[in-house]
Amino acid sequence: MSLLRVGKRLVRSRVSPIRFLGPSVSLAGLLSFGFMLFTGRINLSSLDLGALVGTTETAEVAGALAGPSTLGPEITPVKLDRSAPRSGDRIRIASFNIQVFGESKISKPNVMQTLAGIVGNFDLVAIQEVRSPKSMPVARLVDLINRSGGRYEATLCEPIGEEGNAHKEQYAFVWDASRMRMIPESSYVVADGGNRMHREPMVTSFESRVQLAPGQMPFRFTIINAHTDPDLVSNRAIANEMNVLDDVFIRVRDYEYTQHGEDDFLLVGDLNVDVRNLGELGQIPGMMSIAGSLPTNTPGTKTYDHILIDGNTTKEFTGRFGVIDYVSDLGLTPEQALQVSDHRPVWAEFSAYEIPPVINVAQQGLPVR
């Protein structure tokens, strides 16, 4: 165990992300890397739930979330051209719940090839539902992409879940190291001393790798990877996890802004709710779900997965986004699609360069520097 001081709070670390490096590293080499990063946790145990959300802005944003998309009718999803080279001044970020991503799935070559083809389309992918304490599935995925000419790396946390649960899960981030850089020692899992979430989110910061002109800065951001428990986000849940994730977002935002001056945050993952049921998370001023109400389950009947940003601060979003349909986009049969996952990947495009936000800092609740 390592200890890291976060602000004035001394917290115990339980995250040891494993890094997988380079296209020339063999699978054996990948798996030989031990726990390389020891990181801390932001403690949520003392939060006063709901005290950080204003009432006026809440009503306005809640009304917007009731529509088909928080972006408005002028922005529509697009399909990726898998044969087209990626732009040097834009990056693509995706969220992907790879259903029960464990040893059984990696034993299916066709499934793994499909997963590698999907992940290799993006500069950064946040993955949920990795179920292998040895991290073999992510290692195999990275190795497969890199043997096809990629330069991908990955980091993941230790298994998360209630003690004694045989189905603990890991979060992972996989990225194109030729176009993205993980900020060193930026990964941590949010501490949840009050046991308010079944799976605490994982947080990591990244920045784009781009050629800079005078006055330009690479797009740097912090991304929160989350997977809620479906039983704890229903209207019947006594303590709804959507009303905890708003506190996660706000506390992570305040901490990263105070410590590093960061003002761009993404909360992504399988939230098991549509835009109408984002609860207090959706009531944060400026919060928007990029893909809105597009279906993200594989049959195309439900919306579970989101990429959420504060539209007041993250001006880097270009307006391009989409959800990959395994059948219409990749030519799989419905049966083949379900072997890949019961979730579709959702993605969004951002400028590779930092764009300063135009906001009233006091209104947004950010610390004033």
C-alpha cells in the first residue's frame, strides 16, 4: 500500500495500474510489467450529497435533458470511415463496455479481431467490465493492435467491487501512444468510504501529442471512467448512484483544477440510464450527454452509455460523434454482434489543441485562481 496526500487529506492508495508499452513488445513482455504506478484516491466519504448543485440551473438543464439530445437538432451522429486516415488536429475518444471481457472472450479469435479493429479506430478508449485479475484481456487486445502496426498502450486499475464478490471488474484505458500521452501518476480510483457506489470510478488525465505553433497548447483533459450498478440507478433505488456521480464529477473537477489548473473533464461509461434519468449528475450546470438518446445497447433498443462533458468549459468538442452499430457498420450478424458485447461503443471527436473556455468561473463553481 502507498500513501498519497490529496489536498489536506491523507488517503490510502489501492490503485496499481499496469502499463503495457510499445508495438515491439511481445505479449510475454507486456505481461511481465508489474504494478508501475502507485496513485491516490479522492475521498467521498464526507460529501454532503446534493449540496453542490444549484436550483435555478438544475431546472433549465433538466428540461434540456428531456429532449432527444442535449446538443440540439443541428448536430447529428456520423459514421466512421475506417479506411480514412485520422486527422492531425482532431482526436477521437470512445467509451466501450466490453461485456465480461475475460478469458472466455479472448479465446475467440474473430471476436478479438473485431475488438481490435474497433479500438484501433480511436485515439483513446475507456473500457468497462474487464473481468480478469491477471489483466490478460487488455494485454491481448493491445498486443493484437500493435502487431497490426499500432503503437498502443494501456493502463488499468485493480479489480473493483464488494469484498467477496466473484465478479469484480477492472476499468481500463487504451490509447494510441503516437497521438496521445497519459499524464504520469495521474491515475486513481475515487475513494468511497461510505460505500455509496458498487464500483468506484477510475480517473486519469491525458493530453494529445501534436505539433504546436506559437501560442498553441495540446488538448489536456481528465476523464472519469464509470460503470454503475443497474439495481442502484433505478427509480426504486433508495440511494441512486446517479446522485453520487455528480459529487464525483464536482470533487474531481475541483481537485484537478486546484492542483493542476485543469478545466476539461469527461465522465464516460456504462451508466445504465438514458438522458432522462441522469439524476443530479445531469443537473450540473452545462452538463450534456454528447450522444444524447442514441441507443447504445447492441439490439438498438436502450440508451445506457454516455460521454458527458460540461459544454461551458470543454469547447474542444467538434460536434462529431456516433455509436458503432455492429450490424450496419461492421457487417456482423445479430448473433455475432452479441458475441462482441451487449453494448455498442459510443465516441466523440475533439480538437487536438486546447481551446480556452469562455465562462463565468464563479457561476460554474470552479475555484478562482
